[in-house]
Amino acid sequence: MLNALTDHLEEVAALILFGIGFSNLLLNRNMIKKIIGFSMMDSAIYLFLASYGYIRGRLAPILPAETPAPSVTQYVNPLPAGLVLTGIVVSVSSTAIMLALTVRLYRRYHTLNIDEIAMRAKEADEA
Amino acid sequence: MKMNDDRIRWLADGSESLDSEMLREYGQPEAEEAPDAFEMPHPRERRYYHLLHTWTHRRGERLMNRMYSVAVVLICVAICALLIATTADMPRFGDAAPLEDDNLSEFYVEEGYRHTGAANIVTGIILDFRGFDTLGESHVLFIALCTVLMLLYLPKKSDPKTMREWLESEADDRRFEPHADLILQQGAVLLVPLVLVFGVYILLNGHLSPGGGFSGGTVLGAGLILYLLAYGFRKTERFFNFRTYRRLTTSALLFYALSKGYIFFTGANGISNGVGTGRFGAILSGGLLLPLSVAVGLVVACTMYVLYTLFRKGDL
């Protein structure tokens, strides 16, 4: 555990951020704050992937000039960057849909508290 | 027809009349329901019932909430501890060990530019090797926008169902967004051209330097949103309306799908596709990567802008 803290400080920071986002998602009653927690979990995953791909002392994977055989020992891992790019687009899309649903709920019930929304929806169902 | 007259009056008088109308509508106290008459035969039973009822409402609810919070914090801490303990098995941060066992990354770095012609290996990966993945991503954006459109689009018809929502969103728009703000407009005069040119630069240099379709498209979208904030919908409607969005996005996605399908089809069958990789480092190198990233950038820019307008007033 202590070894994890000294050797993997970046990964540990990302995972703690993930935990904060998750508890934010579960504890808050406000829908907007829940969505913020969800986005924090997304960002934590990107931080984790980016720190996994980083290699100390190496260059970004952009070739400066045409070389006959670029060596893999010069550049950082390019694959996590591509995966993070995909993830960011998907998280933007899901955040947009969640916020749109929240706007609809607010227009209907005039509150952002999820308990109140559930209560009123139940009342509307029973009536 | 009364609703229509109301709308015209509200729009003509500005938001104040609408405010007073809404205040009158929502400010009225709701009719209270009569509590259920609950007949208890014995006074002792009634007292116990009363005690239980008050306890549930005062203490019990609070107790349940507190227990829920404690349980949530415990679960989150446990998950965090488990994940952190797992990192002990991972290679050290900044270590080259993961790359050494990774034949795929090695192939991308050593052979990537020979196959794609792109100096930026990441762009080569996402637009060439994983091209269909990026096509799916663009479609995810497109589908998300369609969903938001279904949820938030408020047509300005005299349909009494959407009338109130439209009026409310219009009132919000008038209340919270800047109108002909002089500082913002002067800033936008300087900033918008710079932002747009920088976005185009990122878009066109994605295969040579850091950048590409997604980042360039986001910067372009931000420039459009700044212009909209400074000058309002009247000015942006002249060059960007819903029809523009539909045409741009569908043609960009169609172009992407067709060209990617063509490249993969010819590549799989060993036919020469007639698109060379170009000279290394030139703007036209990388074969189809440049048009593909422009297509992705157009989709992203339009989507960002339309998302903003939909959230702001439910229309373009």
C-alpha cells in the first residue's frame, strides 16, 4: 500500500479522484451535482490512462523528420492517447444527454432534487 | 387563440409582463388536502401510532439518511482502497516496461508512419488503423445531438402544449444572457477571427503536429459560440441555421464512411487505392487523413454549437 503511494502517485491520485466523483454521484441529491460527479469519474479514468502511457524522458509520438526506422525507445506509448480521445467524445455526448434530461425534468417539476422528482412522478402516476 | 395573443403581448412588452404573469401563475398557494381521518378505537393505540408516526418523520428519516451517507462513504473508500492496492502490481509510473511487452504500440511507432504517412502517430492510429472506431465516435456525437434535439427542441408553434415551455425558455434567455454587451462585442471583434483561424490551423495540421479533428472542431465551435454570445441569434441565423447544420453534418459523416469503406475495401483486396501517402511533413501528406480530420472537425464544431443553442433556447 505504501509502495503504491510512492511508486504510483499519479495513478493513486486518479483513483482517489474516481472515488470522490463516485461518492459525489451517490451522496448528492441535486441532479447537476450528480452529473458533475459523473464527469469527475470520467476525468479520473483519462488521467489514469494518460499516466499509464507516459514514459519518463521520452518524446511525444510525433516524428520530427522522415527517418528510415523510428525506434520505439524514443517515444511514449501512443495507444492510451488514442483511447482517451475516444473516451472524451463519448463522455461529452453522455453528459449532454444527461443535462438535457435534467432540463426536461426541471421544466416539468421545477426542482432539481431527485427525491422530490421521484415523489412527484409517483404522485402523478397514482393520480 | 388566447395563448397566441398572450405570446404576442409578452414578446412586445418584454420579460416583465411575462414575469408578473408567471408569478401570478406559480405564486398561488396549492389547495391543501384534508388529512385522512383515521379512526383508532383505543386511545392508547392512537398514542402509540402517533409516537411511531412522529418518530418516523423526525428521527427515522434523518437516521436513514445518515446511515445511507455512512454506507456510501464506506463503499467508496473500500473501492478506492481496492483499486489503489491493485496499482501495486502495475509497473512504476514513467517506466518503459508496459511498452516493451506491447507489440501493438511498437508496431504503431515503428511502422505507423510508413503505412499512414502521418508524422503524428496518434492521428495515424485514430484516423487510419482505428478509423472505423472514430467513425463510430462521430456517430455517437451525432446520435447524442439527435437525442438532445428530441428532448429540448421547442418549435415556435402555437401549440398550447409546448407554449408555456417555450415562453419560459425565452424568458430565461432574456434574463440570463448578455444583450449587446459593448465590452463583449469589442472583445469578440478581436477574438473571434483569431479563434476561428487557430481552429482551422489545428484542424489542418492534425497529421503533422498536436491537434486533429476533435480538438480543432471544439475550438471552432467555441469561436462560433463566442460570436453568438456577443451578437445574438439574429446575426448567426444568417449563416448558420438548422438546414446548414443538417447538410454539413450528414455530408461530412457520409464522406467519412464512404472514403473509409473505400480504403478498407481496396486494402483488404490488395488493390491500389490511388491515394498516395504524399511527401513526409507536407500539408498534403498522409493520404486521406487531412480530409477525414476536416470532416470530423466539421461534425464536432457544428455539434458543439448546436448543443449550446439547444440548451440556451431550444432552437437554432
